Amino acid sequence: MRDPHIDGSWGHCPTALLGFWCPLCGSLRAVNDLTHLDLGAAASSNLLLVVALPVVLVLWVRRLVACWRGGPALAPVAVAPTVWWTLAVVVTAFTLARNVPGSWLAP
């Protein structure tokens, strides 16, 4: 069994090898910590993932309920441009904040 907390056990992220933490760096460790019900360690590995998972889960459940009630299963979901821009700003801010030297957001 591989432990994602051991450096190199699942390979190396190209951006981490360059010394840059991408927004997804630490996600595998965070998911592993969540499966062990360790929310603090998961947030320490990738706070963005821990915050995004409940939102994604709610959206997924809404879609399931809509399909269960007879709605089209593959209908495109309309997302306002402001949502996309907000998401882009949040991910960019998170990436910049975790790459500041000494940042507690770094995985």
C-alpha cells in the first residue's frame, strides 16, 4: 500500500519539481486524509480541495435529484460568467498565496 505522505511514493508532480506549488498539489494527500477522517491534516495538505468538495457534492446531489424527478440527465448546466471569473480569481489567489515563502498553505 502506498502512502501519499511519503515523498515520491506516487511519483513527482512536475510543478513541485520546479519549486512551484500548483492549486492541485497535495490533493492526493488531502483525499487520503479525508478517507481517514482527519480534516485538519486534509486542510493542511490542500485547503482549496477541502473547501471545494462540499460544494461539488451539493451540486452533484442537486443534479441527481433533478434527474430522479425526470429531468434530462445530460442537459448542459448553464453557469454564469461571473461564477467562472470568481473561480479563476479564487484559484489564482490560492496559488499565489501558497507559493509565498513560508506560507502555511504550502503542502
